[in-house]
Amino acid sequence: MICTILNVLLLILFAWVILGWVVELGRIPAGHPVRSLYDLIGRGVNPVLRPIRAVLPPVRIGNAALDLSVIAVFVALWIVMSVVC
């Protein structure tokens, strides 16, 4: 059961990252269903990422920024999954 929950959390985080790229690169407006789904998932993901972002700020690469907090959560979930599952 715990492994299933961890897998779902990993998939939700992955979906949020992919939707973020789609929203930013596609310039999707606020009322679009894809944007609504991205915002909905973001309401659950951002409270987890916010404390990590305070310690691990995004890395600037030219005009873009690489959010390392998402990578840190992925790594943490994989470590927990390797121990538990």
C-alpha cells in the first residue's frame, strides 16, 4: 500500500513538471483545462516544495531557472521507495 502511494506521488510530481513545461512553452491562458489541472496539482505540490526552495534556491541559467527542489523531492521519493518497497 505504501509503495502504491509513493508511486502515485511520484507520478503526480512528474505530471506537474510536464504540465508546467506545456503551460509555459504553450502560453496557455488561465481558463484552459490544462492550466486548471496544472494549478490544481500545484496547490498540492507547492506546499511541499516551498520549504525546500527556501534552502535550495533555483539555479539561474541565462534567462531561465532550474528548480532544484523538484529534483530533491524526486530523489527523496526514490530513496524512500528503495528502502520501503
